Amino acid sequence: MTQTTYTDGTLVRVEGLKKHFPVGGGLFKRAKSHIYAVDDVSFAIQKGKSLGLVGKSGCGKTTTGKMLVRLYDPTAGHIFLNDVEVGQVDLAEVKGAQLKTFRRRVQMIFQDPYESLNPRRTVFDTVVEPLAVQGIGDLIDREERVAGLLDMVGLTPANTFMFRFPHELSGGQRQRVAIARALIIDPTFIVADEPTSMLDVSIRIGVMQLMQELADRFAVSYLYITHDLAVARYMCQDIAVMYLGKLVEMAETEELLAHPLHPYTQALISAVPIPDPRLQRETLEIKGGIAQPIDPPLHCRFYDRCPFADNFCRDNDHPLLEDKGDGHKVACYKV
Amino acid sequence: MSLLLSVHDLTMHYATRKGEVSAVDNVSFDLAKGQSLGLVGESGCGKTSIVFALMRLLPENGMIKNGYIMLDGKDIVAMDYAALLKVRWRKIAMVFQAAMNALNPVYTVGQQIIEALELHLSNISPAQARERIAILFELVGLDPALMDRYPHEFSGGMRQRAVIAMALSCSPDIIIADEPTTALDVIVQDRILKRIRELQRELNMAMIYISHDIAVIAEVSDRIGVMYAGRMAEMAESADIFDRPMHPYTYALMGAFPSIKGKRRDLKTLPGEPPDLLDPPSGCRFHPRCPYATDVCREKQPDFTPVNGASRSDLTHGHYVACWHPMQGVTL
């Protein structure tokens, strides 16, 4: 563990992150193959900025998020957190008591507020738990902090919500409780895994705006995992597109949407329905493909579906993510 | 355009331990032959309940309190079981939300469609049925050889196509699609949406497409009905709903929808939450969240009123809104 800090404002830097899950096998039998759920992924998140991780289900975006909060242990790679309180740490290597300290700095918000809250616990119990685990403050102090935070997340007046149970709350209110719980110990970095995809349209925007306000107020950065490019556009300064365990493109949000370079990103953007009945979209047609990267062949992961692929793409390993100028990175031989 | 289906003052309740839930309240709409109507609204707005009523597939605690659903001069609400069998699949077919659950895992996909064909079209031979399925599979973009495979061998998108083929099997006049693409990824969703729309036009079927996603609705509908808390708030041609929304809820719904195209506009929040339909608000059900609400909105329910000279008797065209203070000429 080094104590040097970056001066360029990087908060999280992920290098060569991998997670391979064994398929089959058992207690005395070695697994024959592996799912390459996350395969050599690198990116950086600047302080106070948020990165959107976009891709279809099964592309490895949630696995990446769970490694960043160490709910999964990486197979290989580094996750450097550059933090005023704990210095620079490789999260991929922290253990035991250190892990507990680092959980003060990094938190997660889950997709489904109906499953992520314990139905037998009151709002107060749920939100106060991180403080109790970390041994911060006494009861009166904690109660004040919980009340203050409930006010901030829009559960007002706080004393009417404190002792309610999850079943007495709507979906939007539950997600607000989950946000309060993630923020109570003042983290610098939050992994938000589709936090609004289960919410109704009119509720969703409220929660998105709340998350943005709180990010500004507490100087928190998000890794915002979503399948919805339109939501990522509103929540994130940068977007990274994932496909079968690999990052295929990463750029500033408006740049990525206006000038997608990777054929998969182009297909993805052209397929998003537009809320305007007169608009005719031109779709980039791509072929169907496999759903899981089990022992993938040594060429571009997108090779089988790519309309532009040639022999070079087939005979060479998956292309590296290269900067094509102004931080617009893409992993494709044809660009 | 000739009138095909007419839903008039439909009112539905669900009995629960806490009391009766007013899920659908005085909803009316008409559907012309070959017309595509999109019903959009948030969960609990009553859009799926309307589908249950159209197919008469109500859950045990559901009841139709009032209204009629006229199809070919007959009222679906009053039909007995034998009459219903003649309507289901042959007149109105349905594409369900979860294709995974709509298919039986222990039969091949072909067998399941044959079963539907034999039940609804008497005197069809097995060979004829297979021939028909092959045509249907090609229509929805599946290899006919796949009909002897089991559902687990299909991907999510293929299953959804198979379910669409099944719905088309008896050449229905009306196809109802209840969020058929929500579980699919964007690229697959796009393909299915396009195919559904093409088929609907090629076969000149009428369609009722249900979704919470106004962008999806915009892509598949000639006409859009916006529902809120069990009532129809507004109904008009798709372009009019987008260009000239008159109900404050429609306006709010559009403003709350992020898009990846065009300028990045600020999204507007709608305060509050949809009401509890065990005890719906008095007057207009939207009034507690409406920025323009006045006393009359709190006291009296607004009628579903034609605007710009639309006719009251034929809801297949024209602009209708249920609001005491409809918005005029407001653009997003």
C-alpha cells in the first residue's frame, strides 16, 4: 500500500481488472471452462465526476461494480482509490480490518429497492447501520444524522419516516432510503447499479435529480451502471460501453452520443427508441450473437456480429482501447 | 375508417382485504380497422386491467362494474364462455409481457401453436397446421426448422418472436401487446418493435400496444391514449400528443422522459406520487400533483371532452382531454 496521491484529480483508477467465473466443475473436479465476465477492463473516474457504464444484460457491468465495492474478489487487476482519508489504496488487495475502513469511503446502491432493504427493519435501523458497524457517534448523534439525511433525500418530515417499515413505503421512497444509507458515512465513491430502472417515469426523474444534487453537495462520484443510454446522458459526464466483458468505447457523454466510433456503440445508439413520432431512425443492423463469453476465441469479441469485420479482425486478439483524440477511446481495428 | 372495437365507460374494481380498488374508471376508446392505439401510463394506471377486460381474463378478485366492450355488435363483457372462445385468438389475440412464462417448457414451440390452432380453427389437419406455422415463423423472422425445438433452446428475442407468431396464428382482427419488449435489450427490442409494426400494417390488423415507455409508444402507434390513476387523461393522434399535449399530466410525462437525440434539455420532476386507488382523490385524480389545480379540479371530475370539433360518438380520431384547464399551444 503506497501513500502517494495523484495530483491530476483521479479518484478511482481501475487497471486490467478481470473476473473469471468457473463453469461446471465441483469439489474434486476442475472447472473445464470459464466465463470471462470482466476481462481486462481499465478506466479512471475523476473526483466529482461520474462515469456511466452501459451495456446489455450479461455484459459484465454489474460484476465490475461489485468488484469495485469488493462484493466480488477480482481474478486479477488493480483498483486504486485515491482518497484524502486513506491515501492511495489498491482496493483489489485490502483485507480484513482495512476492508472495513475502506467501506466508509465506497458504497453501493442496488437496483431493486424491494429486495435491498430488510423488511423487518425500520428506516432508522437500515440507515443507521453503517454508523453502528463503523462505531461512529453515540445514539443521539446518530439519530440526528439519520434525521438530517432523511430530510435531504426528501423523506420529510423525517420523524414520520424514521420508524416505518419498507412495506409502508413506495418504490421511490425505498430507493431514497437506500440512497440515505449509502451516504450516511460520507463516502467519496458510490457504485449505483441501475438505481432507477425499477421506478416509474414520474418518480424516476426525482430520484435522478436527488442523486445529482447529493453528488454536488457531498462531492461524491458515481459509477452509474445502466442499460439505458438516455439515463446515462443525464447522470454522467463520461460513458463507457461494455460488450461481453470488454470495454469497447469510452468518451465524454455528448461526444459519445454524437460521434460513436465502435460499431456496437453505433448499433446501440441507433436502436434506442426516440420519443418523437415523426422521427425516422436509421438503424445499423448487426447480426445476433452469443449471450455469455465462455472461453472466448482469441479475436475481437464483437467479431461475429460486426458488419465491418474482416480477416485482420479474425486473426488478431481483441483490440486494445486506444485514444483517438480528446480522450475518446475505442477498441476497434476498423476505426 | 370502419369501427372495429368500442369500449364505453369501462369501470373495473379489484376486491382486496382493505377494500375495493378502483383500477379503471369510466374509460372509453374506439379502435378502427387496421389502427394502432398505444396506451401509455405508469404502473397502476389501469392499462393492463383494460387488457384483462378485453380478453376477459380477469383475476379472481377483479370485476367489471360498468360499461361495455362492443366487438362485431356483441358485448364482450356480457359473453358466456362458449362465445368468448370464439373471440379469443380468432378476433383478439394477445402477446404477453413475459414470453418466458407464456410458453410451456415441456412442449416444443410448434406443438403449442398447433394446440392453439386446433382449438380455435376446427378441421385443420396436422400437416396444414405445420405449413401454417412455417409461414408464421417466416413472418416473424424465425427459421421454420425451429418449430420442433423447446422454449429453453430459444433466446429471449426468439421466444418473443415465437409468442408473436402464436398470436398471429388465427389471423386475429386485433392484436394486443402488453409491454412485449420490456425484458429485452435495446437492439433486440428495436428489431421486434419494427417487425410488429410492419406485420400490423401488412396484415391490416388493429393493435393495442401497452407500455410505460413513451418512446416505444411513439414508434408503434397511430394514436396514443395517456392513462393516469385508472382514467384516460388524454387521447389523440401520436403527433398531436407530442406537439400539442393538453393535459398537464401528458405534458409532465413528456418532460420527464430523457432522450438521447436533440439538445439535452432539463428534465422536469413531477411532485408527489400516483394516488392510492383504494381511496382515490376527489374530482380530477391528478389534482394533488397538478400545478394548475383549482377548486373545481378538487371537487368535480372533468369529462373526457372532444377538442377542436372532434366528435363525441367516434373516438377513433380527434383530440380528447379530461381536464378543467387544458393547456393550449404549450411546447416542450
